[in-house]
Amino acid sequence: MAVDLKDDANLRAACEAVLAQHRELAWYQNWLKKLSEFLQRVQDADQDEFCSPEFQERLWESEDITKTGMGTVNVSEVVTDPSVAKCLWNIRVSLKAADALIHEQVLMEGWRELNQLVAPPLVRRNPRLKKYRLFAALCPTELTTLAHYPKLRNLASLIGVSGAEQEISLHRGVLERLDDVLGKRDKTLSTPMLERMTLPWLLYLRFVQEHEAEATAIADLRTGQERLNPLPAERRRRGMLAIGGGVATIRAIIEFAKEGCKREDLIEHMSSINPSHAPSSIRTQLNSLIAEWG
């Protein structure tokens, strides 16, 4: 029977249980160690180091907070853009200077500014997970390591956090819910603070992922690593639609679309590969690539 985590006593017991379980696991201990070192480096860096392309690449691409997962978004242009680096530096400086009571305001203003900068032509797709992960590095006491927004939203709903919370404020909502049952979180880079930061991910693994019958990617509870989870045989298709040109054509389509593109641009590209195909055939092939090839 599912546990009602909207109940304070049940949520408190669940938090204590998952922390007790994971404190004994080598991968969790190693995660906390790497997380502590990375966050400390972000907080200690001076302006020259912080704004350097090398540091910016580490800030955007590091998986010490959370893994990117099965897909990624190219941010190579972002990490070398001085305006992005300056924006992030100003956020970090403002957070250090500001009273903790206005951290949310600083984060929201910084979030809006970053979203305006990290847009086409710098990126072809929105690096949403990487942005959440990056803000967690800048202000670890206000964000969690659950950077995949749909997963965070699912957990928030499970523990009784309002669905009205949006974007990075949802992280605060989840943490404040945990504060209600566990007491106020530490505001230093201590082990208790790191455990509170990672706790939403542990709760997700135990109480959300385990009940997702058709999750296509799951995290291994023993190692913390994400792996593919194929659908059961009865849920799979018996065959796949033939694509004109075979594997070579599919590779060409993937190369064109891998960084993201508009549907009409992809259709035009597919038509250029197979000009003899009718528009209806191209649309059928595209639907097949989405449904069957992901």
C-alpha cells in the first residue's frame, strides 16, 4: 500500500528511513564528498577564475550535483560567452552579500536574466536541467539536486507541495516542506545540509520511481546510476516502419535533429533526402521516428 507522504509523521519517517539506508552506501558517501568539494570550489572562486571559460565549462557540465541523464544539450557557445559568465558572477556576488530572506528574489531575477541570455543563437535547445543544476551550485541551500523538473514536480505533488510553485521556487517549496517535518536546514556546506539537498532525490527514488511501471530510464538503488528500463515485451511493437534509405537515412536525420529543430525544418530535411516520397509518407516516417526511435 502506498505511503501517504502528505502526512507529516509519514514524511518524517520516510526521510529518516531513506537517509539511514543511503548513509551506509559507498556511492552515496562518494556523492556527498564530490558534492561538497564542487560546491566549495564554486563558492571560493575569485572573479577571474569564475569567469574563465574553463571554470564556466565545469560549472555547466559538472555532474557532481546530478547526472545529465540519457540526453544532453550542447552549451559550448554558452560557456565561452562573457555576458553569461558575468551574469552568473553577479548572481553569486549578490547571494553572498544579500540577507538570506531575499535570496529567492535574487535567484528569480538572476533566473530571468539567464534565460534571456541562454537562448538562440547560443543554444538550439533549452538546457533546462543544466540551468537548474547550475543554480543549485550557486545557491545550494535554496535548491535541491533533483534538477529534472518533471521529477521534482512529481515529488512535490506526492509530499503535498502546492502545484502553483513554478521554476526554481518549486525547489524552495520542497525544501520548506522538509523543514516543516525535520526542522530548519543548515545554511553552511555541512554534511547535514548536503543530506537535505540530496534528500528529495532519495525520496524520488524510493517513493516515485519504484511505482512508475513504465519509466523508460531508472536509477539503480545500489549504485545511483541511471540506466535504461525497456518496456515489458507485451508493451512493445512487433515491428518497425521501414524508412526509405535504411540506417544511413536515419543517421542523417538524427544528425540534423540531435541539437533540436523545428518540425517543419525536419520535414524539409527528410524530403531533401528522399525527394520521391510524398508529403504524407514523410509525415508518417516522422511520426514513426518519434514513436519508435524516440
